[in-house]
Amino acid sequence: MAKRTVVKMPGDGIGKTVLPEAIRVLDAVGFKADYVHADIGWDCWINDGNPLPQATLDLLQQHKLGLFGAITSKPKKEAAKELRPELQDKGYVYYSPIVGLRQKFNLDVCIRPCRSFPGNPLNFVRQAPGGGVDEPRVDAVIFRQNTEGLYAGLEWTNPPEQVRAALATHAKFKAFESVPSEEIAISTRVFTRNACRRIVEAAFKYAKRHGYPSVTICEKPNVLRETSGMMEEMAKEVHADYSDIQLWSTNIDAQMMWLTKNPEDYSVIVAGNMFGDIVSDAFAGLVGGLGFACSANIGDEVAVFEPTHGSAPKYEKLDPPIVNPIAMVLSAAMMLDHVGDTDKAEAIRNAIAAVVEEGRVRSYDMMRISGGPESISKGAASTTQITDAIIARLG
Ligand code: IPM
Ligand code: MG
């Protein structure tokens, strides 16, 4: 297979710790690639007022494949205060560069597998009917629409007159007619038929390829009749081509409740951007939390792979580092799936499964101790030891 070039974007905090670990595993499994570094995140924001530099976009456009670590995000006002003095009050507005990246390249299909590894002490357990505990095997894959919905960025505090006028064409705006504009904040939820179709199609295709019995649309069509309604409608349409797979529908609130009742019943789940964000964290919590949560952001041309954890700045400077690299390594394995190197991807997942099952090398989170300089003396493995253990188990 031709040698590929992968754009590596460590970003902030522990992104810089875990990304090189994933590359060590990729090298060890025999994936032939060159890696080019690209800046993204907080330092770019502070120094240039732009967390997503054009040079990074150009590299992704050129090479099509990206590995992303993590970024620090702060609310608008806090972010503005941290700009270097020369850039203060010049109208720079912070936005999340990973959300920007997804939108820039239309990485509209986000895949977030949440699978429990047997032997992980962080796996969800519940009371068994006859006493004792029961550990359901969780194997849910969340398909999150990644570019629109509440993340479209169409929002205002103190909306301009034209926006007010447009809203006033809707009968429901009567309830807000007497509220002054300065007292109103609006975030719009935009769904398009095309994007709904694409995420639903991607989900059914995946379910078919991997032998999953059902696809569940997790939205809220009883209240959000237009947007969630459109997603459901598209799902019914696409389902016509996949009659051997069941189509289920749950409301996001009820799904959160069923999560701890019968998580083993769900397989492929589809949601809009915000609900996908929520439901993917929720399922991740059942299989070990952020240390295990991987994801793929896939567009027609470009694809970027990232752990869903944040930059955890308090762990960045620890020497040796103690954060769990597994989410990042699993994300790198998703990159291999994407380029068709599925055997290597499987080899990585099997190696992680073996390390987890064996239980000798465990990160502090897996030991249920707090993270800090003392974690290692309490028996936790360092980040590099975990990676070494994974590499040692590669078949
Ligand atoms: C995620 C994260 C991001 C999101 C944040 C960091 C903007 O929570 O990837 O799930 O909301 O999409
Ligand atoms: Mg999230």
C-alpha cells in the first residue's frame, strides 16, 4: 500500500502527550506513513487570534488524513481576556477549532464506538435479579451529525431587527413580543434533508457491514417536530433499502434513562449534533469514560480522528505522564479502518483488549484513584507504560 502522509495536530494539554503514543502504536503495527505537524488550539488563539490557522487547513486539504489530540475551549469573554495585549479589543471572537474543522471540510459523519473491553474495572455494572452484579456487554456505535443543528453557529444575543421580524412571522413568537431584544438570546437548530440522509445512510451501511441488528434514531420528534421530525422521516426513507435491519426510535431523555437499564440492547444509534454529543458521552461512561472514548470525523474528502476527551491541562506537565492513551490509540485504529487497513486496526484493538483483560498495566482512572504525581507510587502505570504494553501485545 502507498505510503500516506498524516497531519498530526496535537493541540493543547494532554493532546501533546497522547498523540505521539498513538503514532508509536501505528509504527509498531506496521502502518507506513509520514507525519507532518500542524498547529491548532489555544496558543494559536492567544498569539494570532485564530485557533485554526490557514496553514493547518492547507495541510489537511493536501493530505486528507488528520490525527487530532485535544484542545482547550473557553467561553467567549474568558477567551478574549487571554489574547495577547496587541490583539485585545480588536473584535477577535473565539470559536472551537475542532467544530470549525468539522464544518470547514464538511466532516459531517461522526462515528463514536462505545464498546466495553472485558475486564475493564470501569465497565458499567447493575444489580442482577437474583443478587450480585451483572455486567452487560456494551457495543453501541453512535453516529452523530457533525456539522449542523445547534452547532451551526447561527445565534444571537440581542438579535438584529430583521431576525426579530423573521421570527415574528411565526405564531409562537407572540409569547416573546414584549421582551426587549437585549433580553433575548437565540441559538437556532438547523437540520437539512441532505445532512440527515447522509448520517442515516452512513449508519445503516455500517450496521449492515458489521452485522448489527438495529439502528436507533435518538432525537425528540414529539417536541422538536421539524428538525427531529426530519431526521425520523429520512430514517424511514433510507430504511426501505435495509429491510433486514430494524429501525428503532427513542427520545433523547428516555434514552438517557434506558442507558443504565438495558444498554446491551442498543447497537447503532443516530442523533443530531447536540444530542449526538450527549448520547456519545453517556455511552462512553458505560465503557470506561473518556480514557476509552474514540471518534472519527469523516467527510467526502478529508477525515480527522480524535479522542473525545478534553485537554486536561492539569495533567499536561506531570512527569512521567499518567493519562490514559487508549482513547487516542483507538482513534488511530479508526483511521486504519478508514484507509482500509482493517487487519492492523483489529490487531490494535485486540492488543488493547488483551492488556485490559490481563489487568497488570492500568492507568490511574482504571484503578479508581485520583490522578496526580502520586498515582505512579500507588501502582498506576504511566502513559508510556500503557503504550508499551499495547505494543508488546500486537500479534
Ligand atoms: C466533542 C466535544 C466538542 C463538541 C467540544 C470540545 C466543542 O464535546 O467532541 O464531543 O461539543 O463537539
Ligand atoms: Mg462532547
